[in-house]
Amino acid sequence: MTARRFAPVLFACILLLAANAQARTLYVDGASAPGDGSSWAAPLKDVAEALRLAADGDEVWVTAGVYTPGTERTDSFQLKPGVSVYGGFKGGETERKRRDPEANQTILSGDIGLPGPPEDNVFHVVTGADRALIDGFTISGGYSLNARWHGP
């Protein structure tokens, strides 16, 4: 009788462990040759692509540089539920705690058009999601239709 009570609990624990076992790290380096994102030796070039490939529990590690979400004003870095995105890597780190966001500035920019005037920038640089985390980035260059730019 006791085994019957614990069977559902044991089954739930096994499912949780299996789900966490599949979590992975996707690597992004905009200055490297494109790869499948499985390592620093074969990184993806695009943060937006890494976010499209990521699943709940995954982490995305991004090297220093400036990244844009696409070429259309409606493009955005769409975060995914349960996915953590970390900037500030130099490339080659094997632990998240080894990154240095101050020394390796990682910028998510909405400036997709002409540099300077923001009227051709994306509306929203980043779009959030439940349980998503973003850390180690500077986010800049979004421009809403209702905003007014007054120049430098």
C-alpha cells in the first residue's frame, strides 16, 4: 500500500530530472564563423537565432559585441519561457561566473537603420516571457511611434 502512494511522487521526480537533463547551453559569437551553437568552437552568430532554438531550461551565452534583432522595425529579441540569456562573455569560458559584463560589453541594439536618428529603429528591442532571465547586456535603440526624438 505504501508503494502505491509513493509511485506518483517518484514518477514526477523522474520526469523533472529528465526535463532538466536535456537543458543545454547555446553559444553566440557574432565575430566567429557560424556554427550550430553547441560550443564556443561552433557558435551561432545571431542572438535571435539562439532564442528561436532555445527551449525551457536552456541558457544562451553571448560574447561581447553589438547584436540587432533583425532588419524590420517589428523585429525584437523574443525571450522564451524558462530560458536564461547571459551577456559579457569573451568566448571560451566554461563557467558562467567567469564572464565579465563590464569588460566584455554586450549590446542588444534596436538601431537597425541609419545610425543616429531613431525613426528607423525597432519598436521594442526585447520582448519578455514568463520565467525568462536576461543579464549582462546593455539594451538600447528602441523607438516607439509615440516617442519624439530631439536629436543629440
